[in-house]
Amino acid sequence: MRIFKSWFLSPDPLSAYPDCTCANLPPQAIACSRYLPQHEWHKAAYLPEMTYYTPYSSRFNQMLLLSFSGSLRTASSNTHTLIAAGLLAPPGVVIEHYDAIGELPHFTPDLDANLPQSIVDLRSRVGKADGLLIACPEYARGIPGSFKNMLDWLVGSPDFPGKPIALFNTSPRASAAQAALKLVLETMSATIIHDACATLHLLGKQTDPATIANDPVCGETLRHAIHALVEHLQVEAAPTYSPRGESPPAT
């Protein structure tokens, strides 16, 4: 569960206070989302200095991020960077890596009526993720074909628009692909979290995920990017109103 300073939540308020209603619950027993639907949150009392909890994705107490590498190379620095990000994930955050890009069929709208199972699985995993991490190399000043093929399959996904995304670039020289990738993602209505985008200087280096994670510069860069994405998701999930029309205090 993600924790927001300003609100409080009892794990089982209504059983602890069976005679209370949403309007008169005491401070230690504000109803949680399983007892009080989101559109009725305004009925709960506004509590400065307290804490509010809300679940993420289908895991109830975890934030789920899904990572994609634009390279199919086994020893790709992009893939290693994403795995390193998984090693640096803070408590309550899980980063899963999608590794089936090379197995996806070539995109064609002719299959929209009967999608291959691999595409159904891809869209399902993207839909369940709270945010995405992408590390993509540059080939011939553009996005690698296999990665663009995957993006084409996601154009028709109803869960993709608005999806928060962090972009990692492992080579400062790969500016053309990054610009092209941002254009494609913006066209697909993704939400690029610029504070969560990062460039690592790994060009020409033989690095494994553990080395990247433990590097004082690269590791800190990834931690900062992950923190920025997590912070964005926390803000997006927090209630934005109270019964008196007040906003929750800043965290």
C-alpha cells in the first residue's frame, strides 16, 4: 500500500465501530476504499496530520512497474539498466521485465478481430502496470524495428493512453531515437514523466545489472528516476478534495 501523509485509515474501521456511519466515524476509523467507494470519499472526515492508504494495481499492497528494453541483445546495456532498476526498487514497488518483444508477430490490423495470445498477454500486462520503464537504443538514427512493432500493437490498447512512462537512455549520443520515441509515445497519448527520465553514460562499457546498481553515479541516477515516477503515481492516486472543499496538505 502507498502511504500519503495527511490522511488516516483503519484496516477494518466498520467492524471496529459497528454503530458508526461514514459521517460520524472517529478520527481513528476513516473508512477505506473497500467500504467506501472512491466517489463517496468526500463523506469521510478531513484529518490534517494523519495518513491515508490506497492500494495500487491488483496486488493490493504493491506498486507494479513494467519495464521494456528496445534491444534484443543478451548483454544489452539497456536491458541491464532496467534489471538494475529492479534491484533498486524501493519497498512496496515491484519492477517486472517484459522479455517477449522478439516473439511478437508483425503488426497488422487484420488481426485486430482475433488477436494472437501473445498480444493479449502484452496488453494485459501493460494494463495491470501502474507505470512503465523504457530503455531503448538507437539504430540507424531511429527506434529498433522490433520495439516499434511492439508499440504498434499497443496503439489499439484501451489501457495505454495516459500510462505514466519513464525513459532511460544509456548513451548520450542516442538523441535521435529518444526524440523519435517521445514523439511516438506522445502520439499514443502516453504520459511521459520528464523528472523520471534519465541518461546514463554506459556507451562502450561492459556492465552487468549489479555493477550499474552499485555504481555511485548510475545507481543514484536510477534511484532518483524511480523515485520521481513513484512520486508521480502517489500524487495521481491521492484524493484531491475534502468535504469542506479543502485540498489535503502538501506532503
